[in-house]
Amino acid sequence: MTEEEERAEVLAEEGTVVDPRRLHEAGRIAEALVFASAGPVSEAYIAERLPRGVDVQHVMRALKGFYAGRGVNLVQVDDSWAFRTAPDMSFVIRTDETEVRKLSRAALEVLSIIAYHQPVTRAEIEDIRGVQTSKGTLDVLMEAGWVRFRGRRRSPGRPVTFGTTRDFLDHFGLEELRDLPGLDELKGAGLLSGRIPANFQVPLPLGEDELAEDEDPITQMDLEELGLLAPGGHDEE
């Protein structure tokens, strides 16, 4: 059986359309879209380009299974998909020309707090850490593309809330925020002391696009106020 026939057979088992030719074509389209993109491709974008009546989730799950044992894997990143080198093949990839991004201890602490406590304000980050957080630390995380402004808290001063990005999930190999290590995993990795309080729980963050009840979305006026947009809606250079 050829690779094309194998892929069509898997799609036929998973899909909702019984015509093997349409399923095969849907798989080829989805495969091409993800392969040609430099970053993760959203399911909505893929669905718009598939033949009518084909379930995009079935197609993507079938392709994920098809690539599971290969040198590259099809991985889900939030509501998007991307090809990534299989974990056991990473040693053969040369990274001599890749600059390794190293974060300071403070930046790692802030990133961890944002990941687990989002949406979280700067004051809340400082309260958890017990020390002030410099603007430079947050700037480093935002320039790395791992942290973003989420919204504004409905409280005095309307402080900005921070959250992680899709690039954060992609970099750390997470499909969604709920894949962050839990209490047992953190203990096993030696990242938590054995003397933590008995009632301690690792917080479960909201979804990427979910706003908290006391959180408003970021508006153009907010972005201008924060210096991210010049008056009139143009990005500052």
C-alpha cells in the first residue's frame, strides 16, 4: 500500500464523508497548508479550504496519527496545527546557527506565575513573588513572544492583565494551557518542596481567549494608552 493509499484509508476511517477521493484530497490540502506555513495554522483557516462536508477535526486527527511514527509529527497547538521534529529525532537537527534564548531567574519566575495564574496583573505578580517586578523583565517576555496583554481588570485603576501566547504553547510543546505540569509532575521534577502546605493546589489557568468575569478586553484606546499604538491606530515604529 502506498503512502497516499494509507493516508486515504486512515481518513476514511476517521472522516464523516465516505468518498475516499474527497477525504484523500482533504488530507492533502490540510497537509499542504500546514507544511507551507512558518507557524501554526488554525483549524478555522484549514476548514475554509477543505471540501464541503469534511470534518476538519477528523482530518487533522487522522493526519496526526499518520505522522505519529515518522521523523516529523503533526502537533496541535491550542486551536492550530504545526509540523514539528519528532522528539526522539531532535538530536540529529543541527542548531549551531540558532541563538538559544536564555531567561534570567526573575524572568522565569514571572513567566511561571503568568502561565499558572493568568489573567494576572503586575501587582499580583509582585505579591506572589514578594519583590517588585521590573518593566524590563516583562518587556523581555513580551519581546520573546511568550507573554501578551490580555485585558484590563475591572478594579480601581483598571490594571492591565497578562497572559501567555500561542508561541508560548508552541515553544514548550503544549497543546493547551491545561497541559501545564500539575502538582505531582512539579514535585517529581524537584520544582516543589516536600514541605508545601497540605491544601496547596496548582492553579488552573483560563483558556487562551477566555476573559475572566472581572476582565475587559483590550481596546485600541488601551493600546494607545499603553504606547503600543500611535494615535490613529498605527503601530509605533
